[in-house]
Amino acid sequence: MAPDRKRLARLQRLEKVRAIAKQTAAAEAARAEGTLAQLLTLADRTGQLVNDYAARRDMGDGQALRLMSSFREGLEGVRRDTRADAERARGVADAKLLQLSEAERRRQAVEDRARAEARALSSQGQQAPLTARKALGTELE
């Protein structure tokens, strides 16, 4: 195999590796976004519980009022902690999305290099090696 053809084959293998890395990054980003959504929902729900218990006025004596206040303060602590967890999850999700965009840029760069190499081989009169690469997009134009 000529050196140019070997280089093209290496670029095509690298493109497959980069595509797998992009898929992995996309899956991790999706999981991070899912975790963030769950935490935000939990924080909202806990906040609603805090508000509902704060609005209650059916305590019969001081002991019941003290217990209700203590319970509400505990719920408020849970809401605070959940919001803090959600903010950390937001940072993780943002980082995962950044990794996804970087993986796509790397994949696209290798794809562009492989196409350029294939064009160079074609212009030299050599046929580019056949690949098992799946075509992207649709046949509609």
C-alpha cells in the first residue's frame, strides 16, 4: 500500500475513534443534563413543601408550633442543599457540553483531513480505498 493510501486509512481509523469519543461525550452530557434536571425539580418541589408548611395555621399549642417550625427549617435545609447540588451539577453539565463540542471539533477536523487526503489521492489518479464508513445525512437534495 502506498504511503498516501496508508495515511488515508489511518485518518479514517482516527475518524472512527473520534466519532466514538463524540458519542461517549454526548452520552455523558445527556446524563449530566438529566441529573441537573432532576435536582432542579427536587429543589422546586422541596421549596413548595416549605411554602405549604409555612402557610399552615392549624397548630393547637406551642409544642405543635415548635415541631412544625423545626420540620419546616429542616425542609429549608434540604432545599438549600439541593440547590447547592444543582449548581454543582450545572457546572458538571456545562463542562460535559464543552467536552462534547471539543470532541465534535476534533472529529470534524479529522474528517476534513481525510477528505482532503482522499481528494489528493483522486487528483493523483489513485483510487481512494473503500471504507465501511456510514454516510451521514439524507439522500434528499
